[in-house]
Amino acid sequence: MQHTTRKLNMIESQLRPNNIIDENLIAAFQKVHQEDFLPDSLKNLSYIDDHIKFSQHSFILKPLIFAKFLNIIKPQLSDTILEIGSGGGYTTSILANLVNFVYSIEQDKIIFDLVIKNIKIKNYININVLFSNYRKLNNLDLKFDKIIINGTVNDNPVNLLDKLKVDGKLVCILKDDSYSSIYLYKKKVSGYEKLKIMNASAPIIINYIDKEEFNF
């Protein structure tokens, strides 16, 4: 009951007042229980208006930021979506209630194992979770309708834009100098369009500038 109340409060106090009013999005948030994707030590943080960190490199985006991402790319039932950073399977599960199929990439092995466990318990059949470095994705040859990067990048995510179909969309937070904002990228036949949406902040999820590889 406590978690149900927190979820309702999150929807009514964080999402709806910030123009998240698409009932399909609201319904997806209602269906997925964030506490089910958190270890016992973090369950008391369910639905807070902040990012929830599993570790230095892994976290769940605050609900409003993730909802803004969804509002921007407008996922369709026919979409195949690529998600970078799984949020322990929480954001993956919300997407699975909105689109045809979700590929989720996780580069933290501990969180990857947690996601696999969580998804199996929930019996989702339209999710494929892959263990891979976010900057390489050598084992992924598919093209996607939409891509969500669940965090901040510090350069244009060119390696991921290459994974979009023509007219496909990618959303993320881009840090430029001392500012960070949500950007929408749209893939064109040659290159891409880039549109700044709004100021926002989140932890870095892909460091394109520092070339030191993530320590698996």
C-alpha cells in the first residue's frame, strides 16, 4: 500500500503537472512497480523525485526525466526501441508496455544480472537485454525506430545515431561546457538533425571524451 501511494503521488505531483498527460504513458508508469526493480536497501527510495544510483555508473533516471524522454519521442506500438542503460529493468519494463520490442544495453555486469533476473520474474517476452560497452555495440547489427539514452553524454552519440533507421529519433541529455540539456536527434538519409528541447541534468552514462574504457 505504501509503494502504491508513492507511485500515485509521483504521477500526480511529478508527471501530470509537468505536461505528462498522454494516458498511454501514464498507464505504462502505473503498470510497472519501481520497488520491484530495486534491492532491499534502496526500496525506500521508490518514486522519489531524483535519480536512484545503484553504483557509480548505474542508476534509474528520475521519473520526470524519463517521462519527458517518452513524451518527446512518442513511442508507437509498432516500434522497436534501443535503450542504453536499463535502470535495473524498470525503464525497460515501462518501454515494454508501450512498444513492440525493446533491446536494452547494460554495461555493468552486476546490474545486467539484476535486470535479467527481474525481467524473467516479470515474464516479459518483448525484451532482449544485452551486455555491451555503450561506446562499441559491436554485436548489434539492427536498426531501430527510436533510441533512448538513459543519462547524460558529453558529445554527440554518433555511434548510436548510426543504429537508427532513416527518420528515426534519439533522445538524451547532452552536456556541453557547463550546461546540460535534453536533445532530440533525427536521423536523415545523410547525417542528422539536432534540436535542443529543455535544460535538464542527470549523471554521465557515456563518456565520449575520456577514452579510458569502462572497467567490466
